[in-house]
Amino acid sequence: MDALFQALLRFEPISLEQMDNVRLMDRTDTKFIFRIEQLPIFLGQISGHYRILEVANSRISRYETLYFDTEDFQLYLKHQNGKLNRYKVRYRRYVESDLNFFEIKFKNNRGRTIKDRIRRNGTGYKIEDEVQHLIHEKTPLDPGSLIPKLWVNYSRITLVNKFSRERLTIDVNLNFRNEAANKYFNNLVIAEVKQEKSSPSPFIRVMRQNHIREGSISKYCLGVISLYEQVKKNNFKPRLLIMNKVMS
């Protein structure tokens, strides 16, 4: 990890307050996966184009996220079946900044990601009060049908383009857990370019130069597949084959 920390020091810092104009709650997303050993090299190739989020003197931030779904995984299955107009429902804790939110993430039929959230005092296992009201307001879902399914925890590097409205998130040290199992993907990187609209990106250019193809699997879906053997996963098999090839 020394090479990674050295690569992160090459970026100019940016604070949470300075990031307000690139929250991008309505955006397009482009994902890539690759091995952790490649990350310092790629960071070196883009350090002049981005600033790095620094929170509590740390340039890598921990995220702890509890996802909700129906008993029979209807939210997961919409993703597996390739349906748009789909939702993710979660509590998220930003560890270093000690911030907690309940979030609804919506992928519409134009391929845009829209996120709504409300501040909470902590993460919880129940959907009630303001959380319940937000679900009624923003989704067709029945809050009473949603139960906690799994934790998705990881460390995130957040980069902000110096010249355009673009954020780049780089997730490492992935860990999925439920009451029965725990799964780690320590050598995998999931990177996501988030833009107001599709436009030239230094990171995407580096990905293409290094023959890293666009495409990934959502962290929630990867967690479901990793911890629940009985779920349907046929449509994810091509992506899982690519991911397994990357990790091997």
C-alpha cells in the first residue's frame, strides 16, 4: 500500500465544503474494475487533472452501508434482469466525517442516476418516521416490505476534476457481510466516473489507453451474489467472469 499512499500525495487537496458544486445528485455513471496493483500507476497518470478529497487529514475515507430489499430480493432482481427505473435503498455512514444518511438511489430509463437523501443521527435497522416518508415521496415501494439484507463496507478515494463537473470515486478493500457470512475482495478496485453529462474525462482516457473496458457490477449486487447462493444471477455471469479474470 506504500505505493498507493505515495501516489495520493501527488494530488492537491479539496475539502468537503469545496465539493458542494460537484455533489452530482443527478448524473451519468461510468464504471471500471481492475486490480489494486494497477491503481498507483493510473493515479500517477491523472494527478495533474484532479484534486483529492481530504477529511480529517485522511485521503482514503471509510464507508459503511446497510442495504435494504424485500424478502425475495425484488430490488436486486430488477437489476439482475436489466430493468431500468430501479431503486437502491440504504443507510450510509461516512466514518471519518461522522455523517450518516438514509439514501434512495434511482436509475431511470434514460440511464441517469438520481439520489435523494436525508441526514440521520446514525445508521439503523428500521424504516420509520422521516425515512418512511421519503420512500413514500420518492418511490412506489412499500416501506413495510423492506428489510436489511447486507452491509457493504469499503474505503473510498474521491477525486474532483479541476476543470469540469466530474467526480471520480475509487473503491478498495471491499467487504460484504450479513448475519451468516463475511466476504472480502481486497485485490479488486471499482472506479466510477460521475458526470453531469457525458464529456471527455482524463480517467476514462487512461482506462482506454490501458485497455481497461468500461463495465462493472454494482457493489450491492456483488454482495448479494457473494452471500446468497440461492439468488438468480444468470445475467451477471459475463460480468462475473470478467471480474474473476481481473482478480486472477
